[in-house]
Amino acid sequence: MLLISISKDREEDEFIETLRAQSYRIAFVLAILYSLLQPIINYGVGKLFNADEKLVGFTYFEVLFYMLVVQLMIFWQLKRLNR
């Protein structure tokens, strides 16, 4: 995923670099929000169904994977909409 994310396009120009940077910024913000909200949501849903639910976090791999997937999806969407 990381190799796909940093690889260059056939027609790499300043516009594509701007779209790539914008997609990295959006993916970073969404990954932070996901990392903050998802454990709270899991805890709340777990409390509804199980009384002894504990608050658990994420591994670094899960957050990095989420951020790379979101970055690729946003980059491809921005590229498709702006061409």
C-alpha cells in the first residue's frame, strides 16, 4: 500500500503533486478522528451488549493501514473529479 501511495503517475505534474498532498492531509485528519472516536464507539456499543466491556485502543498498523487506504481513495477521487 505504501508503495502504491508514493509511486508516481505516468503524467506527474504540479497539479497531481498538489492533489496527492491534499489527499495526504485529508487522510491524516480522518485517521486522527477515526483513532479518537472508534474506541469510544466500540466501548459504548460494548456496554450496551456486555456489562464488563473495557476500553481498548488500536495498533499502529491498523491506523497506518486505514490512513493509506483513505489516502488512496481520496487521491483517486480527486484526480477523477478534477480531470
